[in-house]
Amino acid sequence: NRQVILPASALVAGGRSVSWSPDGTHILFTAGPSVHKIDLATQERTHLHFEETVFHEYEAASYCPSGDKIVFAYATGGIFVMDADGTNITPLCEDGYAPAWSPDGTRLAFSSPEGYLVFMDADGSNRHVLTEKGGWPDWSPDGERIVFAYNRDNDFSLYTMNADGSNVTRITSPGLTALFPKWSPDESKIVFNVERADGGEVDIYVMDAP
């Protein structure tokens, strides 16, 4: 039970890695070597952080569930956390990608350069491999499961597993290049990107959660 979500009007030109603030009033996004937020009521754009090193580009940024912290990652690897106003930037690890907060804000799941799915505490401690495959993780709202993408034989599919790494289950069909999955707040749906076979546009799909 999948459907394609139709294109909508543009809110920001040149933005990527979009995520909501917990209270739903702001959108957080990255643009090249900088992190921004935009107020949905006024469309006022606030610049939170800029990396002067031109070789760095941010590939992910998201609020923690309480809204007082933001985690972000370089496209070249490296995960950092900062206060929601852009201050107090703290490195968490040097080689991670695509960090995702646990619903209680105490842990982060992320991808490693080796293709592993890794856990660590929100302060960067207690790092351990959850499973030796997978990327772009997202927690279910109840914190019990994780959805992620995995490239097996040049075929990206979506999987779910329990938060302890058990019960890994494929949830999309072979041949569907599925990436960047996200749970719905009520845990009933999963939204994700699908790259078209011709290498052109990327579609957004939504499916019932298993």
C-alpha cells in the first residue's frame, strides 16, 4: 500500500535535509556549509551556523525531541551537537553520517563509513555497532523500532528492526531504490524517497508501517 505524494510549492530555494522543530513552528534545514531555520508563520529565515571551511557541506540537521539541541553532520563525515540558537558546538564523533535522535533524546543512531548502523549516547559516549549494515536510520515514535535503508547488491531497500538490533525485516520490494525513511508521528506510516530508474527525478512515497 504505497502512494506517491505530489510535488508542492517551494518554501526555500537551495535548502536540503529538512526537519521540523518539535513544536511545529519552525523548519530546520541545511544549505551548503550552513544551518538555518525558517519560521513558518512569518517565513523569517535565521542563520544558525556557518562552517568557514569550504570543503565542508552539511548533509543532515535535526532538533532533539525537547527542542533545545540540534544535531548535524558533515557530508564528508563527522557529527556535532549545538544549542538550538547555534551556540556551544560540540563534536560527538569524527566519522558518522545521518544522525537520528531517539524519541527520549538520550541516544543517537547514525551511519558509519563502513556501512554499519551505530548507537551512541547523546553526549557521544557508549558508542557501539547495532548492525553491520544500514544507513539513514529513523526511530519509531515509541522508541521500540528503527527503520533504515540498506544497499544489498546495488539494490537499496528499506528494513525495520527492533531497537536492540533483533528482528531485521525487509519492508520494500527489490528493484525499488528506497532511501531516507521517516516514521509518521502516529507510527502508522513510513515516508521515503525513491530514485527513478532513469536517474532523473526523485519521488516521495508513503507506505503503511509493518
